[in-house]
Amino acid sequence: IHGRAPAVATGVKVTRPDLQVWVITGDGDALSIGGNHFLHVLRRNLDVKIILFNNQIYGLTKGQYSPTSPVGKKSYSTPMGSVDNPVSPLAFALGCEATFVARSVDIDIQHLTATLERAAKHKGTALVEVYQDCNVFNSGAFEYAQDRAQRNENVIYLEHGKPLIFGKDRKKGIRLNGTRPEVVELGKGVSEDDLLFHDEKAADPGIAFMLARMKRPEFPEPVGVFRAIQRPTYDELTNQQIESAMSKGEGDLDALFNSGDTWVVE
């Protein structure tokens, strides 16, 4: 079911709403062969949890470039370097109006555990992108976010209601300059009150989309919960329709076939 796991998960959750359903996917199958299924499960807000392991390469199929591989990436399928612009999984999800969107890093166990717990408790589609190193085919792709010596300068942790601050000494922050984010230094005419405060519950995903597009080296890359809002779930709405139809009593298939305008073809 490479790429088609969301379709299977939809059937399972609608028929067995008592189950907590998790989908495990990668950057390759979710965003390439399964892109259409990924889109629909996100926009429908099915009550499932999706962990997307992003290692910017096709690992299980032996090292081809993936939809998240950076421009210039050399692989078995792009020996001269990829000319494709990469997809941002979280920007894609926010464009689909996903109700829970988050990111963590594979070796940051405490943060990853807390993020997955948040996802598990969310009512609706919960997407967690995990930066995961592929030691065989793309080693070091996320070293900047994994290495303790580099992490503080390259990663910014999102916390609801708190200002966006980062850096080894926590002296840097993100503020809005018009409609664009910019990195500023605290204490040089800039205070915490001038910074962007994170609001994961904002109905409009615009700021979350902006954060999802922040990339090194211009910006630190955000991790944490980008968006967490409530909306009716696909499985609940579908089962309400089914129950409503069943409450009208058993249907008459023969009457249905002979209702309305009918023709006899001789």
C-alpha cells in the first residue's frame, strides 16, 4: 500500500471509529505516489494520526531523490543533481487546512515524545513531520538540527503564547517586518514585546504557513506545534449521515429502481 495508507486508514476509521488509527509514512510515498491520498486525508480532517519521516531521500528503494530532496541533490536517479524544487510537507499540509501540524527531530526524544502525545490527543487529522537521518543514503542531512553544538542556532522551538526566541544565549528572535519575518538581536533596541508571539490556535493558517517556510541559512527552522485547531471530523460526519439514513427504515431497492422517469429499451 505504498502511498495509499491514508485510503486504507479512512476505511478503517469510518467503520471502526472506536480505534485510534496511526499512519506511518515517508517523504517519498506520502508526497509522490501517495500525494493525492495525502491531500484528501488532510483536508477531510479524518481522525487519524500521521507520522511522516522525512529523510529527503528514498531510503527503502535504495537512494533515489525524493520530493523533499534539495535542488542539486545527487542520487542514483539524479547523478548530475536534482533540478526539482523540493516540497515542504508542513506548508503542503497547511495549504490543505490540516487541523494539527507539527514537527520534531528523531533524536530529540523528549520533544518528539511530547509532540506525539499532543498528536494522539488531537481530535482530527494530526500530522507530525519527523526530521530523520538516513545513515545509508543521506547521512548528515539534518545534522544542524540533531547536533547539540549546532541546534540552538539552527532550530527555534514553537511554544503557544510565547515569543519566538532562539540562539545559544537566547539573544535572537523573530519579528515581523511588514509581512515578512526577520531575525533580530534582543537588547539592541529590540525587546521580547517586539517579537512574533506564537499562536497555534489561530483560525487563519497564514502565520503558521510562513513559519513552515522558514529555512536555513536565512532563518532557524521551527519545531513544535504549528497549528492545533478544532473542526468536525470526517468519520463523525460520515457516520452521522449513515445513522440518519438508517433511522428512516429499511429501503426498497425495487421501488428505487422504478422511481422517477423510466424507459423501456426494445
